[in-house]
Amino acid sequence: MESVVKTDNKGRKKVLNACTEPCAIEKGMRLIGGKWTASIIYHLKDEPVRFNDLTRMLGGASKKMIDQRLKELESRGMVIRKVISDRPVAVTYELTEFGHSALNILEQLRVWSESNKL
């Protein structure tokens, strides 16, 4: 629901139907807006990726940070963690259908960023 803003006769603005909870954009940003979160989703777009390969792809992120973000994405139903070997332990991460649904937004963000030389 969009807010309606009215200006009174003294030039003051008043919001008539202000949100009492986070708006849809804020809710979406909470899901994919954390540091490294969008990059992780983007790197998982094509196929399952092993943890160490993902850390190499992300370069500047620490293993602890990547692990934290992957756990958040898994708890939100955006990523699936699969154990592929017990000794040594090896896991892959892949996007769920819900995770894949964020890719269009991220692609638009990438295009917007590149077109504006950000």
C-alpha cells in the first residue's frame, strides 16, 4: 500500500496512511540486502557450489562471514546445503526456487549499477 501525503494550508506535509510495519521494499532488503548476501545468491545462480569455491569467488569476504550469510539464507529457505562427502567433509550450496526468484532483481541491480558507472 502506498502512503498518501497531503500538504496543509501552512505547507506542512502529513502522511495519511503511514505504514505501521516495514514496507515491501524494506522486507525484501532484509532478505537480500545484507553484506555479501546478494553476491552469494548471484554466484549460486547456475549450479551447486562448494563452500571453498564460493569463498574464492567472493574474494574479499571472510569464511566466517560467508558461513554466516549461508546459514541465514538457508534459514530463510533461499539456499539448500547438501553434504556430499563425510571424510573429508564437503558440502555444496544451491539456490531453492525461492532463492532463484531473487535473481531477476539482482540482475536488474547489476545492469543499473553498470549503466550508472557505480
